[in-house]
Amino acid sequence: MTIKVALAGAGAFGIKHLDGIKNIDGVEVISLISRDLAKTQEVADKYGIQHVSTDLNDALAIQEVDAVILCTPTQMHAEQSIACLKAGKHVQVEIPLADSLKGAQEVVATQKDKGLVAMCGHTRRFNPSHQYVHQKVQAGEFNIQQMDVQTYFFRRTNTNALGQARSWTDHLLWHHAAHTVDLFAYQAGSPIVKANAIQGPIHPVLGIAMDMSIQLKAENGAICTLSLSFNNDGPLGTYFRYIGDTATYLARYDDLYNGKDEKIDVSHVDVSMNGIELQDREFFAAIQEGREPNSSVGRVLACYEVLHGLEQQLNG
């Protein structure tokens, strides 16, 4: 049976999902939703998608749609996830699940009520580089002492990953820190019991802090130091250093290096080297197998509880 999908958000990340889904058998995107109709039609034509709309409700009204992937602005994630579940559709929402703890809790409650697959795009759980480290931890061959993470972008104007103007403001805490907060607890195999944050000045136009520093401690004693900036003029991206009892690993998206900067072959870790594709494969497999996916909304809720606590500290 083919899983029929509606994808909302035809921007940089929506296109990454469309490219990943091309490699997955038994899945077809039949509806594309985004706010600019002309641009949406252009993307739909390129990927052979028949139905195009600027309104998510139009896609939710299509009976054949089994599942929805949301690559929409952060502020819409919780509300749209709930709308998908209430319409009887499985949903995968890009990170973050919500921009508030209340929003995240409401999505989790709706998922429990409806019993559908609801998953959040915590891509770091799926990147082959991080999977390799996870397997080492699970096999008892590596224990994390510290994770040192740098998330650096140059975003003094409001642009997306393709450098295009954005209609919404991104957020260091609720979006970019969410990746690392979730990954740290997941890789350490231990819940976060202590979290501290400080931030730099608020940008006069964007209204957000452009620099932030976060410290985390897991119950098992592992620690994490996270530095985030929208002021950093290159190199851009997120760099993870795993310092452990038997090795040091440097993860850069799907690639992995040892402490001597020698590349580690992670091509055998999973069926693809594309973290987004692997994330989508997990979503569709969970639907087909009727099981809870890795990074289900329930499993990532603890991350948003930590982010909520950090936000209260920063606003205090």
C-alpha cells in the first residue's frame, strides 16, 4: 500500500524532504502547501505533485492523504500538528515540536488521544555520524564524558538556509538548542537533571538574542557545553565533539571524524547517508508497522521541558 503524503512548506527544508522521499519506495507526495502559490506550483511541477494550495486545511480535507510532513514556521508547528492529528492524519513536524512547553504538551496529549504516529524531526538522532556514536554507547564501547557543541550561523538579517528572506524569526533556544538538548540526553542515555543558560544582547530589529551559552548535566554525570550564535561570519553549521572514556569523535552533520581529524567511514551505518531521508524512512516505517517512532512527540517532550526551564532562567 502506498502512503500518500501532503507536505506543508516548500522552502529549503521542504525541498530536502522531497529529495529524500524520492528514494523511498511506497511513498507518494500528492499535495504541496505553502504560502506563495506561484513558488509552490513551481516546486510541485518539478516533483510531479498534483495538488497545490496555500491552505493546509485543503490538504487535510483530501481523504487519500495518510500523512503530513510539516516544514512550516516554528510558531505554527504545535497548532498545525494538532490539526493534522484531529483530521486523522499521521504527522511528522520539523524541529522544534513547539515554541512553548504548553504547545508541546498539547501535541503529545492529542497524539495519545488519537493513537496516530506523531514524530518530530530531531534529525541528529538519524544522521549516520550520530548513529555510529549511539551504537558504540549501546554496545558499552564508549561512554560520553562531555559533549562540546557549537551552533554557528550568520543571520543578522532574517534569512533561511538558502539565504532567502524569511517571513518569520528563527530562534536559537527553541529551534537550534533543541537539536543538542535532545541529542545529549539521547546519546548519554540519561535524563538531563541540570541546565543553565546565559544570552547576549537582544537584537534591536529581530527582537531575539543573537548569542547564547548553555550548560547541561545528565543524571549519569555526563556534561554538555553548547555555544550558539547568529553573529558568526563562518564557518557555518553545527559541530559536535564527543569526549568519551575510549575515544573522541567529531560529528559534522552526516560525517564523522576521530580526535585526530581522520574521517571515519559511516556509510555502513544505515541504508543512506542522508539524515533527512533516514528520518523520513523511520516515519513511514512506524506508520506501516503500527509502532512508536524514534523521536516520537512523546519521546522528545523532555527536551522541551528543559528548554522551558532555560527560557524561564533567561527571562528571569
